[in-house]
Amino acid sequence: MPALSKLDAARRQLLAAIHIHWYLDEPLAVYTLAANSWEVADALINHQGGKLRMIDQFVAAHGRPAKDFRDQLNGPRNFLKHADRDPDALLASISEEDCDSTVGVACLDYMVASGRSPYILGLFMTWYAAIYPAKTGDFLRHEAETVFPGLAAMSRKDQYAAARARPQNGASRR
């Protein structure tokens, strides 16, 4: 495998998270891959300076410190990393909405960090906007209604099927 940049690694983890989310039922893998990708993208945006970061939007919208956002995202990841400290710990269930939101935040920050929007990331954000119109407002509303009409009212199984039915051949490999 050729050498990877941090941005390339974040993209690969995010694409894997989306694939697992839509094709397999493995929320822990989805969540941790997306959270890893987000952490890299957030650090790169911070290093670039002056760009909009999702963590800043969380702080502004909820009036809570950035640490709360990081702690929330890192909970499942820390559970996996620290088996030596607490081998009998149990992880609370990770909901589909938690996975959706974590992948969405990672997509947005990756797009800002990279300055581009790979096809699958845009498709995921359109899918997300179709399921959660109250959360996304006008953001991608037209695209969501066009590409995924009535998605919010469908069962979760049908929501995944709708995502899988979209053309995947526009996916970026770079």
C-alpha cells in the first residue's frame, strides 16, 4: 500500500463507515470509523485555521463546551481502547441516529478539510437530509426530496435499501 496522508486515511475510514452503515448491521464499527475520521478532519481544519468546524457549530447551537461534544463522540472509541483499565465494562447501545449523526458530522468536516465533496459523502448527506429534515432545515432539502422522496416515512430497512439503490458508480476513489 502506498503512503497515505492523514486526509486520505480519514476519507477511507469515512467511506468504510458509510458502506458498513448501508450494507451491514454493525453500529459500533460505523460509529468508531466515523468518529476517527471526524477527529482527523477536525484537527486538519483546526491546523488550516479560519474555517468552519462542526464542533464550533455544536458549541454555538447548544451553549455547551467543545469538550462535551468530544466526550460524546469519544465514548464508544474509549470503551474499545481501554479494555485493560475496565475489562468488564459494558457499552450502552449505539442507536441508528447516533451513527447517522456521527457519519454526517464526519462528512461535513471532511469536506471542509479537503475542499471537496466525494460523491458518496454527498449522497450520504442527501440521504441524511431526507431522513432528518427538521435537523437539516433547507440544507440539501431540494436534493433530498428529489433523490430520496418520502424517505423519512419509510422503515429503516427501506431507508438503507433506498441508499443502496442509488448509483454508486460516481464514487470518488481519490
